Amino acid sequence: MEPAVVDHVTCPGLSAAVLVLSVMVACGTARAQSAASADTAPPADKSAYSLFNPVPTDALRAFSTDRPDKSNSPYTVDAGHYQIESDFVNISIFHSRGVTVRTVQFADPVLKAGLTSTTDLELGYGGYNEVTTTGGGVPGTRASGFGDLTPRLKWNVLGDDDGPYAVALIPYVKIPVASRQVGNGQVEGGMILSVGITLPMGWTAIVMSELDVLKNGANNGKHTNYVNLVNMSHTIVGDLSGSVELASQMAADVHSTNAYTADLALSYALTPTLQLDAASYIGLNRDAPRLTLYSGISQRF
């Protein structure tokens, strides 16, 4: 059975989630602030550290990654340290109007370098992709090749080392180095706002909004694209954590698609700086991929 189409004008599930999260955020922030001890020592001043003057190991903040879910952490890599995050393999299946598109992506690393106490530089690479299209009454096609480059700068403006909430801005640009069989050959970019909140009973939340400028579906210019999500995470047992997420993508272009997904993720900390993970995205409307499955690894140096 085809999944139900969700109208981008009225999406009650996401609206309700945002409302509930807003209430929880208010409660969680108030409780966290009231529980703070008056004699708690202020965080260490890291302003003197840089890419070439690393933060000492005993002063590093907790290991934080932008995977495995869609949310981006508001926390940066400490100055003078490095991090790599990558899928092992990512499989996505999209089916609409009798056409099935299966995309398999191998190794899409993101390399991060801590520049200052509140900024890091990130470079994402699209990895190797195989795209197979079948159905629709036409012969199947298959394309393969490496993806695009995506430089980003993460700037934490609040709460990188302390406090019940953290805020970061993440501008990015996509450099089209992929073949036309895999990429669209266009420079694209945008800005991400990520807000992290510490909630009661061990829960944490990320609220994220993103504004993109993307190629039109009819190849006749560019349009704005809006991404919004709410993410809730909690420790399951020991070093195993899980998260659940609702995400929406809405395009200001009649020839581009709107997509809504429910996302589930698990991460396991092998060490304080090495993490394995696995996740799935489940499509909630016709224009979203029916299912995306992937697993990966993250390491800080």
C-alpha cells in the first residue's frame, strides 16, 4: 500500500511535536537552572587555544557527533583536535507512481577540525554512489560515481562547554564535483540553526531549522527549501543510546518534492572518543523515500 500523502500546509503530527517539545523545553530549562549549585565553578577559559595550540586532553568537552540522525549537534570539536564521521553504507529506497529508485552509498566521510574554542571547520564528501531506477514502463537505468564536496563552518554562539542549552549556526555550500549521473552540477548552500536542550529525567533534545537554496526540479533556476526537525534522545543501557526524530522538508518549488520522515537511531560508545551507530528513516508521505537504512562510525583525535 502506498503511504498516505501528507499536505505540507497542514502537518498535525509535526505541529503537535513542536508544541509538546516547547513545553518540555520550558520545564527542563527551569528545572536545570534551579538545580544549579551557586558555588559551581565556572567553565575553563578556552579562548587562548587554537588549531595550532590544542586544548589539553583533560579539558576536552564530551564527545558529540552530527550522526546518526538528521539533527546537527550544536557542539563544536575542541580547538586543535580532529574528528571523522562516516557511513559504512547507506541504502535508500524511493517508490512513487510505479517507479522505484534505489540508492546505495558507500563511505561519505565528514572531516572536522577545531579552529577556536567555539568554531570548527567541516568538509563532507559524498562518497561512492550507485543509483538504480526501475519501473514506469521504461527500461531500467543505473548510474554510479562519487558525490559532491560540502564545506561547512560550525559556530557555537551559546553553551559549548556549559549550561542547559546550546545554540550553533552552521553555514554551508555544496561544491558540484560529482558526475552528472550522480549530482545535479549546481552550487547550492544554506544556513542551519541548531538548538540543544537538557531536559528532565536524562532526556536531551535538539530543535533544528534549515534554510537552503537549491536547484529547481525543472532545471529553470533555484528555490528556497525549508527543513525543520525535533529530536529526542536518551541513554538506553550502559553506553547504548537511542533517539527518535520527526523531520520535514518543504520546497518553495512546484517541481520539487516535500518529504516527511520519522527517524530512529542507535549509537554505541566503544570508547569515550569512538562511536558506532545505525539508523533508519521511515517515509511518512508519497514524496519521501519509503525507507533509508545505514550504519557508520565516528572518531575524535
